[in-house]
Amino acid sequence: MSRFWSPVVHGLTPYVPGEQPKLANLVKLNTNENPYPPSPRVLDAIRAELGDDADRLKLYPDPTGSQLKAAVARHFGVPADWVFVGNSSDEVLAHTFQALLKHDAPLLFPDITYSFYPVYCGLYGIAFEAIPLDADFAIRIDDYLARGAANVGGVIFPNPNAPTGRLLALADVARLAAALPDAPIVIDEAYVDFGGLDAIPTAAGLVRQHPNLLVTQTLSKSRSLAGLRVGFAIGQPELIEALTRVKDSFNSYPLDRLAIVGASAALDDEAWFEQTRRQVIASRETLAGGLAELGFEVLPSAANFVFARHPQRDAAALAAQLRERSIIVRHFKAARIDQFLRITVGTDVQCGLLLAALKDILG
């Protein structure tokens, strides 16, 4: 505490990011990074942008990120002015909370979900209500509708949810948006690209029918660009304008030149995207099966991680024993989930090392 702090700082409980340890021979399965490299086109685009002498780095980037907006628009089949881009989906979400989610009625989101949501509410002074997941850790739309439209200032949740990995059907997303037409509905799709082999269950196709629906995504997961920090939102222009007004009141140049060209190249390489996301999905199913054989309860996952607990072993103790073997996974101390481990889907070799270590620990 300090007398120099603004009053808001005293009341903040900051988000705690996943650990980034520097251990030798580490099997890192704690922060949901993609185990495969990004498209080779990304590096080619960055090299081309730098040129021979990096002279372009003395110039500011395009403040609108128009090249990246066009790439997102091509990928999703929407007009470019229906796209907002930012420095990671966390920044896009931060602007969303400030621009769209502060109203007289409380914001609703699940009690077990992305832990940055209550942090944003604390930062921006947003009243919220956490709606419990059901006994199987699934979102129930009727629980949100039961509050009555007049008592809902907005709704936000990840789909698939995090850290559970459970996917809500698009029909339920559409039903929610239709039943609460005067409330902004934000679907945070950080992991959606791992949700299906033949059809990706994104709600981006619903934004034309629902002017209150905003869909956010990141390139950190399925595009392997966590190091570039690029995210975006898709919605009708009225919503996008609100985000832009907040952005231009905060930082007119959120994306640097290399991030813009690298992210655009990643979005345009559909073949690489399909190959790597399918590899992750296949490895996820193998990992889930291996954990089940060891006695774990594994929630159905549509993400690049699994959420699992062992009925006879303490989760924190398991995480510590894995760490002794240079394997790190994520353990949450929150109520209802303190006996679960969230395990990122790595390569088949990494997953094999994890399963072998757990077999040894469990005896």
C-alpha cells in the first residue's frame, strides 16, 4: 500500500497469468500455448516488412490495422468495418468491458470462467453477478434468462468455457442473444478453433442476425502467435464503433507493424491452420483417453486443454509431483475446481511424458 496510489488501485485484485518458468528440459503444459510453430508465412511477412535495413520501424504503424481487418473479414466473410483489432484479445476484452458492459443492471458471467472478467469489473467499476455452472460444469442459458431482461446489463462467457473446456451449442448462443435484444452479449472464443474437425463452432456467423452480439478471438492459440499479442472482435458497426472510440481514447497505435503483417499472413494460411489444429484435436483425444485409463475424470473438452481430476489424489500434490519431474500443469485454488488440473495439449511426445509421469506417481 502507498499514499501515492489512486483510490482505485487499493481495491484491485490483479489477474495472475500462467507461470513462465525457466527450467531445463521443461514440459510446459500450463498456459495453453500451441505446441506447433506458426505458419512459415508469418516469418516471411515479418522479414518483408523489415526489409534490408528495418527502415520502416522508424514509422508508426497503421492506427486502424486495415490490412489485418481485411484478413479477418476475408476469413469470416464479413465487411471490414465489422472488425476491430487490438493488442491481444485481453486488450479487446478490456475495451469491451469499458465500452459495452457497464450499465445499471449487473453484468452476468459464469462462476467458473476466465478469471480476468472480475478483474476488469473491479478496474472499471462494473457490477456483476456470477451465475453457477451446473453440476457437470456446463453453462445453462435458462439461468441467465431467469434474471429477466430488465435485470441483465450484459452477458459474457468463453465458448468453449475456460478452464473447463466445455462447449455451448450455437443454438443456445442464438437463443440468448434473441431473448436479451437490449443487452450486449459477448462470446469470447479464444479456443473455438479446436471445437470441431469438420465445422468450427464459432458464433461469428450469428452477428448478422443479432446486433447485440460481439464475438472476440485471439491468434495466440490456434494460430501459434502468443508472442505477437493479436486479437480481434466481430460485430455490427455500432458495437465496433464503441470499441474504436475507447481505443482511440487510450492508445491509437495498439498493434505494431510486425504484428499486423504477421497476423495477416497467419490468417491467410488456411492449410497450415487446418493441419495444426487437427493435430492438436487428435492429441487431445489421445490425452483424454490416457488420463481416463489412469482413473481421472476428464470433462468433455473442445479446447486445446483438458480439465481433469483424480478421485483419490489431491490436485495440488499431483501438480507438485509433476513439477519435480519438470512437467508443469495449471492448478486453480478456486472453489468447486480446486481438485482439478488444467493440462495443455502438447505434442504427442509431451503428452506421453506426462502420462508416463502420472502412471509412475499413481503407482
